Amino acid sequence: MLDDRAKLLMKALVERYIADGQPVGSRTLSRAAGIELSPATVRNVMADLEELGLIASPHTSAGRIPTARGYRLFVDTMLTAQRPVFAEQRIAPDQPQKVIAHAAQMLSNLSQFVGVVMAPRRTSVFRHIEFLRLSERRILVIIVSPDGDVQNRVIFTETDLPQGRLIEAANFLNAHYAGLAIEQVRERLKSEVEALQGEIAELMRAAVSASAETAGDEVVISGERNLLAVADFSSDMGQLRRAFDLFEQKTQLMQLLDVSSQAAGVRIYIGGESHVVPVEELSVVSAPYEVDGQVVGTLGVIGPTRMPYDRMIQIVDITSKLVSNALSHQR
């Protein structure tokens, strides 16, 4: 546990580094903290903080910078949110896609970093399903939605099934489950799958998973180029490339947003403290948004670990409420 003096100096160090982007020396830290301490005392406290893994010393400087663990301590225990310093924004309740695009752009404009929004999950209902044997244990699933949209997915089975068995399974699935939402099928499978033959049960599980994927979430990203202006990235092309890879692949980004949608309120993920954010110099501030009281997606800001977290929290929190209101009012 840190004593009050160490907490005060740690908070001052993080705030000073966020503001300036420069390693903080003991003299600067003493002034920033607003307390009278001898340089030797400050150095001793900084040594203790470094030993705890909360701050680190870059090779080129005698000053210290926060580590991912230090940022986490700051975010969890020392952050004091202030009143919003930006004018209230409004999102017009138009088409959902426009609301999502506008929200991503707004997050980017307000934060000057990257805005991301995971579009609302759509209820997946299938009208018709077919299985086509491609090769041993490799099957193409063809799913037709009620509006005629066709999705293809390749699945792998534990045993090799002849085409005749696949046709039987498709007929059974179409007869008993067509027109149901995937969530309903999933619930019914729990109680009914035991009574079915193993092969059909396996195909049905795979079909449900494949159908769920067709209702997959879209991630809208705005403002990636803002990172080019961040000194932390412009001096390290490797970090910048990894950040852009993250935006391009979107898969990891969706997993991250999906995790944060399961938690209430604003969440902060700091790069380097887990595999959730694969780029060490990136942090994500995210919050779920709702439609008529039910969480349907997540939005957030992605920027450098050296970001003004109190402001980002407000931006993300307010935007999630605006999106929730805009989408709910159009129902």
C-alpha cells in the first residue's frame, strides 16, 4: 500500500506526464505536487514507486514515466472527473447506421484520437439452411435470411458425413427451427439436443454458431490518422504500425468491445497490462450503449496511454447516453 505522500507524488507525476509528455524529474515533481519536500525525499519515494513497477526511467533521462501498472493505479484510485469542457452534442435519430457513423466521428472529434463504435447486434433469423459436403469433415453451410440475404460459412465436423446425412439434417433443421431467432434455437437445443442423433446434434450446434456469426457485429472506426499527430507514436513507427494493424483486422477490437459491453459504465483498458489491448502504447476507454434499456453495442475512444483520462471518460459516457437516446427514440 502507498502512503499519502507517495500517492500524492504518483498522481502528480502521471498528471504532469500526461500534460507534457516528458519524463518527470524530482524537482519538477515536488513543485507539481505542491508540497515542500527535499529532493532526496522525492528521489527516495520515486525509487520506491519504481520498485513497485508503477513508474520507469527511460534510458535517456533522469526523469520517470508511468508504467501500464502505474496508469491503472491512477485510473482506479486517483482520477477525479471534472465537468465536461465541451459543448453538449446532439445525435439526430436518423437511420441506425448514420447514428453509429456520427457517433464514431463525434468521439474522434472530441477526443482528437480514434473513435470506435460496435454497431448494434442484429437478431439473426434464418428462413432456410443447407449443408454441402466439400471434403472429409469440411462442410459448407448456406444460410438464407427472411429477406433473401445469403450467407456462407465453412464448418468442420468430428466425423465425415455423407451428403445424404447432411440433407436429412438440413430438412430436420428447416422443418423445426426455420423462422426462429438464433437465440431461441440456442435455448431449444439445450433441452432437445439430447434426444437427437449425435450427427444431427453436432451439425445443428455448428449451424447455430455459423448463423450467429452471420449476425456479426460491425465496427465503425473514425480518426485513425489522429494518431499520426501523437508524439508517442510518430517517434515509434513499430507501435504505429501495430495500432493500424489492430484497426485493419478489427477482430481483436471487436473482442475487446464485446468484453466491455458486458460491464456497466465506462471501462478503461491500458495497453501492456493484458493481452486485451495488444499495443503497449494504446489505451481504450469504452462504454456500452442501449436501445430501450437493453445493451446492444459498445463505443469508445482509442488513444495513447498518455491521454487525459478524466476528459475521455466524460466524452465516452456522454456519447453512449446520446447514442442510446437517439436509437431508442426511433423505435
